Amino acid sequence: MTTQLAQSHYHGALTQKIAPKRTVRFFDYCSPIVSQCHFLIDAIRQVKNARLWVTLIDPPFLPKKGYLTMLGLGHFSIRVVRLKGMSTVEKQHCLEQCVLNGKSSLVAIWSTSKTEIPAILNDDGLETPLCQTLVFENQTSRHEQLEMEF
């Protein structure tokens, strides 16, 4: 499978991989939290199957049903996964399961280390994510960013 790499300077985007049947987008986690919220909302709007989960993994903010309803996105089911206390291998396995199990239409991952990101999101592999995937990467401590609800 051939993957095209394209540089993108869209509000903190690092790179974008485009492959048949999947999209994995990498963003700078240190970008303003409002920008991250906008990236997520835009991605949810692009989701074609509202019957599947929108999975948020270790998000710095939580979407409220009323806010999503106001935006016309209240029909999406959001699930939040917290990976605190897991080893890197356990985190990688969990992330792989979320993007490969076919139960999510969108998976958004907030990661504090590139080593947590499974190889299937970085390389051409035999297995590819079955859903749109956003990866917010951060090289600094998570405590530097405000956790909030919108």
C-alpha cells in the first residue's frame, strides 16, 4: 500500500498521512486547547457513520452533550478512555484495538510520548485503522495544559 506524506501548516498540524480507506492526522498537542477543540469538532462533522463511537483517549477536555447538540452533533455517542497507569505496551495495545476494532468512526488520541503511538499509525502496515484517527502529540508534561469541558 502506498502512503502519501504531505506537509500541512494548518494551525499546528505536523503531518498528514493519506491512504485509501483511512486518514491519520498528527497535531501538536501544545497548540492552543481551543484549536484542538476545533480540530475535533471538524473531524466529528466529517464522520459518516454516527452509529459508531467517537472515542477520545486521554483528552484534555470533555465535550458536553448540550454543546454538541447546539452544533448539530448531539446524535454522536462519545466515549472517553483514560490510560493512566498503563505501561507503554498496554497503551499501544489499547490504541491499536480502538482503531482496528471497527466500533469507532473517529478516534482522537492525546499522547505524551511518541513511543505510545502504535506502529500502525506511523507506518504502512498490513493492518490499517478502520476509522479516522487524530493524534495530538506532546513532548512536554501534560500538567502544562488546562483540562476543561466544553
